[in-house]
Amino acid sequence: MRDKILYGLAMLFIMAGPALGGTVRYGFVEAQSTVLQTGGFAGVHITYSVAGRFVLTVDFNAGAASFDEVYATLSEIGLSHTQSLNELFNMTGLVGTVISDTQIHFVGKTTESTPVDVNLMVTLADGLVEITGGTEPGCCDFFIYTIDALAVESTKTIYVDVDSNGINDGSSWADAYNYLQDGLMMASAGDEIRVAQGTYKPDDFVLSDRPNLGRMETFQLKNGVAIKGGYAGFGEPKPNARDIELYETILSGDLNANDPEVEDACDLIADPCRADNCYHVVTGSLEGSTAVLDGFTVTGGNANWEPPWPYDHRMRGGGMSCGAGSSPTVTNCLFHGNSAIWGGGMYIGGGMYIGGGMYIGGGRPILTTCTFRANAAERHAGALEVDDVYMSINNCAFIGNFAGVNGGAVWNFDAAPVYVNCIFSGNTAGEEGGAIWNVDSSWYTFINCTLANNTAANLGGAINSDEWPILTNCILWSNRDDSGMGESAHVHAYYGPPAVNYCCVQGWTGDLGGTGNIGDDPCFANVDTSDYHLKSQAGRWEPNSETWVQDEVTSSCIDAGDPMDPIGLEPFPNGGIINMGVYGGTAEASKSYFGRPVCETIVAGDVNGDCIVNFLDFRIMSLHWLEDNNPPPPG
Ligand SMILES: [Ca+2]
Ligand SMILES: [Ca+2]
Ligand SMILES: [Ca+2]
Ligand SMILES: [Ca+2]
């Protein structure tokens, strides 16, 4: 039997041809991929096209296969609960097993509260793979999703390094392109561009004889291409080593390299040294497509064009501009020292009319683990403008941004963003909404966010909203407007009470209603350094020393989140209940303190971690009785 498997693997090896290293990556083909939705009460039958990028890696030596990156979406909004291909099939969670010389079987479960089986078959032939199969619900009135997708063997990793001095054809670190524009020009769907430490400007290129457009030059992302910064690169002992802080890779719009260091975001607005800077350092992928930008510092953009009506894109998104329908994935990036009329750091634009009554729908970008620090807008949205887009923004920090008018950090317009585990700190608005200004939008949600030390000259030191924001497990503290630091300085809603539950709001009066809210001092670790971990006598994560430390006091925000929420990665003892604030539900959540030294012995049934098994544990257990959050089975 073993011989047979080995023989099968050998066949694969031969068929794969160029894969002498034993591993082949396959990139997804947009035009030939569909998802069919059938079933449900009404018996629907809808075919969706699929756009974006995913990478299937097959390691022929180990006989293992996995979907490493899936950033693909259904192109149409139909009856599906999600547009994300990965969410639909939990593809990155599936386990692949080689079952014959041309077939790999992926099995697992979806991540829904009632997970269903997923079965995908990958068939290999001549540098192509076809992916078929889908979900298999246990019962009758579920929707069934069936995928039929094609991917092609991807052969290229393109290397870019500012100081490599070989033949500069992008084929290795020694022969890397010196300019990112050249690497981008030579990339096609499925490729990965690796960029080494150094500074790269949009107006630098040698491979194209097109005219240099100066300030209009931008790094235009490409469909299906991942651009990754933070590599050590040529001249280093381990050129493939990656550390985005140690090997900072900078995309800079400061073409004349004459910008001063940014001391205060507000200084960016009228700085004459920025007259030469690019309007957008980075521009999102084209309509309906997905591209990846991962591990860069984006700085020096200046979208300061002030046209007469109609508006021009050059007034929005100094660091990055994502126009209508653009759905890039932006992760592990720092946006710093960018400016614009609206949306200093980034503009994410949704649907818009492009003339002749033609409408391009909103994109669905993915924005995770990014920091927006010291960006500025002459008018609205110092860091980020979100227009007419339905998206989730996870694990991002908005620190020290400035808007001349409204929304020191963020301006949401007719959009439905969901902010999860985000920090908004030290942002300033010249008029309203020190951190956030919401207008003309019905649904925007903050889950486990910390909004602290933001300032507005007028209404809403933290949030100013003309509709009904939903806040759960959030902390709003030391935000200031012209009324001071009372309740209305933290959340100011024009048309009715916001839905505030399990939050800590300074000056809490109860007037906003809701459940589980408190007004106690959250006891932040260190406000001066924007360290918003919560103090605890049982243990608090100290990010500089990367150790757990113990405090003299314990924050009331620990174990005060929604008891129905999963506690996620919170370390033991975690009280069995999620904490409020940005670190709630994460591995950096402060530990629960029960008035005595931390329990060293873990006892079965001690759900909250106080070393005693009693009714408190039973209560938590009964709240979650019969919940099933099984991971996919191994093998
Ligand atoms: Ca180098
Ligand atoms: Ca400049
Ligand atoms: Ca907890
Ligand atoms: Ca207990």
C-alpha cells in the first residue's frame, strides 16, 4: 500500500514538471470559476462568478496540500450570507489528503454556528487544477454551495531590492529589480512580489518607456498579485528572512525626498515641502478584483487636489486610494504621514455613478492589522474614509490623526463597516467627531474597541453620529469635546440612542440604556504610550518586555463583556467571560483576579478560574449549553 502511494506521488512529481523543489503553487483563474447555490425553503438556484486570489500549495514530497491564502469573493450579492469564498467553504481550514496520482481530497467543516461538512476534490492535469465539490448540510432547508473553479500553476516569485546589483531581472535577490514599479509591471495573476528593506517611490522605473507622470504616479495593485514587504534581501546573510519592523520596507510619495519628520499630523496640511508628493502612494486593484499589500510602511502621499465639482479622486486617499468596486487585501501595513482633502491615510470608495447612468458597486476590501498614525485631512477623515462599502476592519490602530473639520480618524458615509479589536487614540477633529464621524449610514458597529483621548472642538470627542451606532464590549474614556469629558463627549448621536451594551463609558448616566454598561475607570496600563492593556493583580501583558506583569489594582472592565460572546484566546484564568476593550478575546487579555493568588491547579469544571467549582461556573456553562464550535476534524 505504501509503495502504491509513493508511486502515486512519483507520478504527480513527473506531471508537475518544473516542481523540482517538490512544491507547486496554483493561482486561481477568475474567469473560469463559479459557485452554485441551491436549496433553501424556496428552492433557489443561483450561479455566482468568483473573483480574486487564492493560492493552493501542493507539497508533492510530503503528500500534503493546503489552501494557504484565499482572498476570493463571489462577485454578486445574492442570497448568500457571505461573499467570501474562504468563509463559505472554510478553505484555509480544510485538510488535504492525496488519494490518487491526480486527486487530492479536502475535507472539513464550515465555521458557522451550526457547521456543515465541506468536501472538495482537487483534480490535477498539465499544470492545471480543477476544484469541485461543496458543502453538505445535514438537513433539508439549508442552502448547498457547489464550487467549480480552475487554478493554474504559478511559477513566479518576483524579487525587488533597492540595492541589488546583478542583472536585475527579478529572478532572485541577487538579480532583483531595483524598483517596485518594474516588478509590478512584470507580474501577472498568481505571482508574488517580495520586496526587501528600503525606500521605493512610485516615479522610479526603468523597464517602461512610458512618460513619467510625476505626482500622478502610484503603485497600482494588480489582480491576483500579492506584494509583500519586510524581507532582509540582497546583501543580508538570510535574504528570505522576513520581519516587517526590522526590515522596514517603505513606499514613499515624497518624490523630492524633502519632507520633514512628522511631529504633529496637523502640520502636514499646509507644508510646502509636500507640493511634490504623489497624490496616492498606492492605488487599489481594478474593479471587482482582489490584490494583496502586506507588510509595508506607506508614507508621503498628498491628495491635495481641489477641483471644482464633480469631485476628483486626487482629493481623497493620500496613502492609498481604493475606488469603486476595488477589493484589495491590506494587512500588516503602517500608514504614516499621509494627507488629503478627505481621507488622509486611505480612501475606500464604494458604489458610484461613472456617467451614462452606469453604476459600479461597492468593493469589499479586507483591512486587518494595520496602523494609521499621524495622517491628516484638510476636511474630513484624518486616517480613513469609508464610503458606501460593507466591510470589516479588524485589529487596526488609529493613533494621532487629524482632520480639519470632522472625523479625526474615520469618516463613515452611507457605509456599514464593522470595527473589531481596534484602537482609536489621540485623534483630533477641528469640528465634530474626534475619532469617528458617521453620516448617512444605518449600520456601523464597534466590537471590543477602545476609544480614548480623542478630541473634538465641538460635538463628540470620540463618536459623532447622525444614526445609531452599535457598540459592544467597548471602552470610551478621556475623550473630550466642548462639553468636557462627560457621557455625550464619548458618544454623540443625533437621532436617537445608540445601541450600547457591555461598554465602559466615562460619566455613564444610564440615559443611553442598554445592558451591562459601567462608568468605572478602566485602569489603562499607560495612557502616555498608548498602552491600553487593562491593569490586573492577576496578570497584564506588557508589550515592550513581552512578559506578564502584576499591578496593584484590577480593572472593572475585565470579565465585563457580553457573557454570551466567546472568550476567544483569553489566557487562563479568564473568568469564562470576555473582557471589554481592544484586547478582549485575544491572547493579550488581562487575567481575572479573585482576591487571592492566581490558581495554579486547573480543576475540571472550574470555568472562571477561581480554583473553586461552584454555581458561578455552572452559570457560565449553562449560558453556553449545547453550543458547538468544533474545529474541522483532522485528516
Ligand atoms: Ca538589500
Ligand atoms: Ca516632498
Ligand atoms: Ca476575561
Ligand atoms: Ca470557579
